[in-house]
Amino acid sequence: EALKAVSAVLRAGSGVFNIASRSNYEMQVEFSPDAFDVIMSKGEALVHTNHYLSALIAPKDVAKSFIPSTYTRLNRVQKQLSKMKGPIGMKGLFRLLSDHELYPESVCYHEDPRLTGDRYCTVYAIVMDVSSGILWISTGYPCEGKISEYRL
């Protein structure tokens, strides 16, 4: 039902929806105004930055050059996740999302005041425990620790 709801509507922009169920289905729905694609978890954590991962949509991605650190940030998260053993938990995931390797264009992406024109930064981070029905959202940079909890 969630996939149908997000894929059947007209879209004016591009992005990704993360959808998960308590019955252990996890997916990312990447979308553009004229296409969408679904990436399903095969048991691995699904992570995303600012470029398309879908083989269907990625060839048409003209925005990927605007934020070239999207590739290094995705790689950093994947590498760090592969090193983590056992249950990671909310605090461990927010530590990962607060990573400052390659600052300011790090996983926790800080606005660079030296730049003029378009500037990019992390505006929030989300961690979900779907089986428990809990969602945590940072207000602003995850490294600043302003995290709100929501129970579903």
C-alpha cells in the first residue's frame, strides 16, 4: 500500500522514500518527476546520499555533479557499517550519521561559509526501529544531539 501511494502520484521533484514494515520488508523508492524505482533490502542496511542508486534512473541523473561528495559519503557510511558488529542501536547509528571524516563535506555535512551561491548541508537525520515502532529525528546536524523520539 505504501509503495502504491508514493509511486502512483504525480511528482514535481526528485528524491527517495524509505519504506519499512514490521514484517521485515525494507525498501527505498527513488523517484524523479517521470520515473520511480524500488531498491529492496536483502538483509543489508539501506543507506542513501544525494545521488540515484537505481540503474533505471541513475543514467539520467544530472544533479549528481552538484554535490560530488555524495559518493564519498555513501562509501564512508557503507564502510563504517561493515565494521560494526552486533546490534548497533540508535546511539551507534547517530554516531555514524555524525561522522566528520572529510569535513565539511562529511556524512554530517556542514554548510561551508567560504562558499558563495548554492550551499549544502545536512538538515536532519532519521533512525528508525521499525520492529519497535520508534523513529528518531535530529533537528539540524545530527552531531549536535538535538534528537526527538516519535512512537508509531
